[in-house]
Amino acid sequence: MLMGLWLNLIRYTPLKLELPLLSARTLLCRWVVIKSAQGFSGIAGWFLASLLVVYLGKISYGLYLNHKPTPHLLRRLGVAADVMPPVAMFLMYTALSIIVVALS
């Protein structure tokens, strides 16, 4: 009885509407992983094989760990990043994060 009621509730949840999208997303991610394992060619392959992208890939985990404390570090250094345009803040945070990770 409870199982039947539970199954009827599941049938009408919004999650059911997302399943086709989830499957398309899954197939897209699968294609990207397989294509990456085979190697990209053309402009995409040239870009992904460039020294800068390869280096950023090597330090990406360090960038992930460091990206949160970067704004706090800038505030402690006295940089008023809140009054800057968002693009300038992004570039400054990115450059500082790369420098800190490269020095570590």
C-alpha cells in the first residue's frame, strides 16, 4: 500500500521532467570525456595543447583551493576591489591566484 502511494507520488514530481535533459547532459559529458581521451584535433586540439592551457591544467587544483581566500588577501593588502568593475576584479583575482599557486 505504502509502496504504491510512494510510486504515485514519484510519477508527479518535477524531477521526471528533468530526466530527458539529464540524459542529454550525460551523453554530452560522455562525448567530451571520450573525445578528450582520443585527443582533439584542429583548432581545439591546438588550443588545448598550448603551453599555457597545459600549465593551467597542472595547477588547476591549486587554483581551486586558492580562489576563495584571494578576495580576503586583497582586502588585507588594502586593495579596494569592491569599487572596481567586475571584469577588472575577475582579472585581478585570477592573476593573483595564478601567481600565488605558481609560487607555492
